[in-house]
Amino acid sequence: MKITTEGEVAMNDVSVMMNSLILSFLVGMATTLLIGWAIGLLRRGKQGKLDIEKRTIWKKANRDQMFWETNSDACLLLNTNGEILEVNPALRNLIDFEDSAENGHSIATIMDYIGQEEVLAIRKHLHRMFQGETLNANVTLVIKSNRSLHVNVTFLPLTRGKKVLGGILMIRDYTDQKNMEEQLYHQAYYDALTDLPNRRLLEFRFQEALQTMKNSEQMEKLAVMFLDIDSLQGINHSLGHQFGDLALITIANRLKACVRDCDTVARLDGDEFILLLPSIMQDELLLISDKIIQAIEQPCLIKGHEVHVTASIGVASYPDDGQNVQALIKQADTAMFHAKSRNGSHYKLFSPIMNDVDFERSHVESELQRALKNKELRLYYQPKVSLETQRIVAMEALIRWDHPIKGLIVPDEFVPLAEQTGLIVPIGEWVLRTACKQAVEWQQQGYPPIRISINLANRQVWKHNFIEMIAAILKETGLKAEYLELELTENMLLNNNRGYQLVHQIKELGVQVSIDQFGSDFHSLRQLIGLPVDRINIDRPFIYELPYETKNQAVVLSVIALAHQLDWTVLAKGVETQEELNYLSKHHCDEYQGYLFQEPVSSEKVKALLRQNLVLLNRMNERSPLIFKKAEKG
């Protein structure tokens, strides 16, 4: 037995400890390597299985690798577990796939790019593909930058015998085609200016509403509104078609704001709109009609110009007024014309009696055209008299229709129709030419010159060559411009931005201008301040029972006071009693006109009045030349 010393024992202990540490290190290293090898083995085993599966399916698919790599359609190779075995470059570009993203990834990776409402349908298609069906589906992909793509997905199963090994998804982007189709559809079914549905889409929606209507309560109606803008033509003529187009866009937006979500607002053409209101009760229909009228009456501010328009609306309802959309539009159109006869801002519900009236209207229109051609129109004249001198200072030309059967027809029975149909333009030109010619004849016959006064209609005034026509007629007839007086209504001046320009153009010719039908709103009269007009007319409603009606007194006195401050002459129309005349004379009205002095008479009978006027004028001249000169001012 070997005995060791204390030092030897210590050295042996160190050696043992070193050997133990080395062994522990080697065991730890081995364990780490073993775990790593095991993990790698598992990875290689799974990937190897996928690679083998991919090669098997690929071989079965009989696909050319070059075709796969260069195909513009995005493609995925799947096994029956929905695992992605391979994707082609087109798919990586489409949804920004990473190079190794397909290794073991599920089809759920693709699902993340599909809208939630379409995921369920795609899952069903995948299930059916793995059952052996070939399918197609259109879906929307939301890719990077939240850009949406319209794609068509082909689900192509890969089989060996009856066994499905996997499948290929081929994704084709048809976004450009879809956008083009939508653009063509929009062009076919929507108005280019207002972006409202057109007549074609309106008819389609009517058929849809009709089917729904058959299952609804009998008290509900399917209503069609025909809406016509009354004063758009004046805007086009005065400010240009660009302003008219902008006004139409504003009106379209207002119409959409007035109706329900289920209603359709369509534009037919020009200034005409059609509204389709399904499943609507009568009281709600009337409320919407009132709402539309009020909305359109609001001024339109277009490029710094305040434009005023009004609308006339006709309403027809299914099943009472028609069985199809064409019939309902026709009946609503008829009702609209009856609403328009009330000078705008009105609506009318269709009534069968309107068709009889409409037939009569067409007949009268035809006869009126013949009357113009056959010279059946006549001018009558009513004097305007100076209150100070009692001398005739003007004659107002008033049209009559000498009908071969019905006799003499007053203006109220045919002028509104002439305005609606546009016949007022040639008729108005005839009136202007005939009256000017007649005034010259009276002068040539030795009667003192007096003004010839002519009323103008809206459509006549806004004709593009209106000013040129006046100048040409003055030159043709030889009438001095100072003896022609044109009567413009307040609406012509306040509801159209060109009104101010129109007055200045007329005055540049030397023609006199008077304001007619200014209304009861004294504030509106103040808006006319600054216009170079010569006189203002107070209409019969404010003259009626003047000495006793306090409201009329207030209007008349205010108008006289303001007009004289502006150096305007004041004419009272429709004076029928001596009391009315006395009141006007007492409060310094300048001129009057009415049955108290003389009803309208033919041109032949005017001569007798002019002879009396000449006698009166001579007496005045003998009595006081100064009075004569003052009277001549009118």
C-alpha cells in the first residue's frame, strides 16, 4: 500500500476535479448537438415530405416549369390540407409574398387579403375543389396601400384516379376590365352633367318598384313626378350655358336632398327631371312636392352671381293614372303644363280631365300658328293720360286675336300658351313692328308725336338678338327711339343678373323703359334703384278702392315718393272711378290709364282720340306755352 503525503493528496483532488469538469462540458456539448440535430432532422423531415409531395403533385399536374415561372396569372400549388407548396413570381408581385413564405404556409395567408364577406365563399370553393370540382369565383383583394383589385380565381383540382392530391389556384387580375365595364355602365345609365340616373335606368328601377308594389298595401302609390325648370333658358341666354349647367347641378343636388333613400331622381334632357317615388302615401307625396318647390326657389350662388329659378311639377301615380312608366311620364308631363300655366313654383296632380284640356291646348296652338300666318292678330290701343294736363301722352299696344269663328279673343286666353310654346317670340316681334309702324303713320297724318308702349314677355326678352331686333325695327319703320316705350316686369330685372345689362342696352338705343308688375314688396322696389328707367307702373290691385283701402294707400304713396326722388314718372294703371283719380291727382301721380278715360280701341278709333288730343293741345298752347312744354316732356 502506497502512503501518500498531504501534498500528493491535494494534487490528486485537483486532477479529479479537472476530469469531472471536462466530462461535464463534453456531455453538455453532446446534448446541445443532439437537440440541434434532432430539430434539424425534424425540419428536414417535414420539408422533405412537402418537397416529395410537391414533386408528386407537380409531376401529376404535368406543368412546365417555365410556364409556371412566366405565367402572368398569380398561381398557388396547394395540398389537400390547404398548405402552400409553391407560388409563382406573379403571386409574389401581386401580394408581396416573401421568397420563402410558401414553405409550410396555409391558404389562410391568402385569406388575409380577401374581404371578410368573401372568405366564407372561398372556403366553400376550396372544399369543393378538394372534392374534385373545377370552379371559378370573382373576389376583391385588398393589397398593399389598401388598393383594391378585382380578381378571378380558378380552382383547379389535381387528381390521381379518383384521389385528389391537391390543387392549383390561378388568380387573374381583371381590375382594368372591371373599371372599364363600370365606366361604360355609368355612361349608359347616368347623366353626364348631373350624375343622376337617366331615362333608361329610371325605367329599369320602375320595373323593380312595380314588382315590390304588387306586394305592398293598396293605400300606397308608385308616383312619378315630371319637373321642369321654368327660367333656365334666361340664364343660358344672359350668363351663358356654363352658368346654366352649374345651376342644373345645384338643382340636381337639391332634388336628391328632398327625397327618400328609396326614391330615384333622374334627368331626362335639358331642364327636365323625373322623380320616381315608390311605396308612398298621398300625404307624404304632397309634402315632398312642397319641399321641392321651396328648395328650388332658394337663390343659387354661381361664381358670384345670384341666380333665381322656379319649377313646375306634374305628378301621376300607379295604378290610377297609368300602368307603365311611359304612360305615367306622359300624364305627369300633362299635369306639369297645367302647373306651369300658373307662372311657376306650383305642382299639379294629374286628373283625367287634363287630357281634354291638353287636346284643346294643342288645337289652340295650331290655330295660333295659323293666325300669325293669316294675319288674324290685331292691335288695340289704350291711352295713357297726363293727370296735370289731361292730355294723351302715350298709347299702349294691346294684342287681340280676331278668330274667324270665335270672334275677338282677349290676350289672357292665348298669350300664356304662346309663352309656353315659344310662339310669343314671333308674335312679340310682330307687335313691336306693327306698333312702331302705326305710331309713324299717326305722326305722318299730322298728329303730335306720342309714346307707343309695348309689353314684353320673358322668352322674347332673352332671345339672343333682342336688342338688335329693336334697333332694326326702329330703322325699318323710321320711328324715333324716344317715342318707343318698353315695359319690363320686376321679375325680368330681379330674377336675372342680365336684367341690369338689358336696361342699359335698351337705354343706349334711346328707348324709354318702364317697370311693370313690381309687386307688393316695397323692399324689392328699392332693389331697382340705380336702374336708368323712365317710369314705374302701379297696377290695378293697388289702385282698387284707393281712397278707402289703407294698405293700398301705403303702397301707392311710397312708390310715388320714391319714384319722384329718383326722377321717375309714375303711371297708375286700371283707374276706373273718379274717386281713384282724385286721390292719385291729390298725391301727385303723373299719369293714369284705365276704363275711366278710355277702354282699348282699334287703330281707326284712336284717330278720334288723337284729334281731341290735338284740340286740347292747341287750347293749352294758346293758354300757356310753358304748360305745353311741360306736357311735352311726357
